[in-house]
Amino acid sequence: MYSPSSSSAEIAELYEQEQNLEQVIAYYDKAANLFQGEEVTTSANKCKQKIAQFSDQLEQYQKAIEIYDEIARQSLNNNLLKYGVRGHLLNVGICHLCKGDVAITNALERYQELDPTFSGTRECKLLADMAAAMDEKDVAKFSDAVKEFDSMTKLVVKWELLNGSILDMSNLETLTITHLEVNMLTGSLPSYFGSFPNL
């Protein structure tokens, strides 16, 4: 059955393959508006995330900031989506940093007011550390902050987001905690988990 919203998203994907970012944004925007009119919020938000992603590639940081901020605020009120809020806030913060926005400290305070749990997250620490490094013009400090964040130590995937066999995570050797309960996984636990030194 023909669906204008899905068709617009598919056209956006075609333009995405061609790297025609202006058309990608235009068609994802059209799809997002149509999905919103159909009250299919999840699909609308996926399209909006794509718009934000490609807007920041085109250095349209303010546009990306507004979209990520909107999605974060909407997600806070949804029990299934609220776990993604810190990722959206991280994206907003990174866009602020890319803009060279000196108000990043104020933005961080706003995010912590918006979501009180954000202050204790790795994402919040990363943004604060990157902002401090940029303020001090300390490239090594900036690199260390990113490296520390990238060395994932905790993996939490719950609430039936996964089904089937466990994905290959053999390269995540720095894991210390893994929560995979309340999913619909099948098969046995991969043997490489036994070789992780800190798990």
C-alpha cells in the first residue's frame, strides 16, 4: 500500500546514497511532517534525527541543536524512549562545541535541569571535559576525554530491544559490566566473554 510518509523517507535514503545532503534533508523533513500528521512519533523522530545528523555535516549546527533538543524533550515523557535522552543531549552539546559556543556551560546546566540523571552520566562528563579542554586550548586533554569515553566499560541493553542470537561484541574487551536481561535472546553466551579481563 502506498504511503506518502514512507515514500518520502525512501526517496531520502536514495539521495543519502548519492550524498546529496540538501535533498536528503528536504525529503526527511517532508517524511517527518507526514509521520507526525499520522501520529507515528517514532518514525517522525527517526527522520528528524537524520535531518540533525546531516545538518551538522553541513555545519548547520543551530538547526541540529534545535532538533536534538526537541527530540530529547519529547523522549523524556516516554518510558521507552527516555533511555536515549542522554545520547540526544550529547549530540546537542557536541553541536554547541562545533559552533564554538562559549555558552556550553550554561547549556550543560540546562540539560541537567531537564534530566536530573544526566549529571551522573559518561555523556555529561565527556561534554564537560571537552568544553574545559577547548577553553584551555588543550588538545591532549581533549583527546584523552574522547579516548576515555570510547573505552566502553558498561553495556546495558534491556527491555526487549534485542531478539535472536547475541551480536558479536568480541572487540569490547574493556567491558566490566554487561546487562542483557529482559531481552528475547536465543542461543548460548559466546565463549569470548570468558576472555574479557575485567568482566
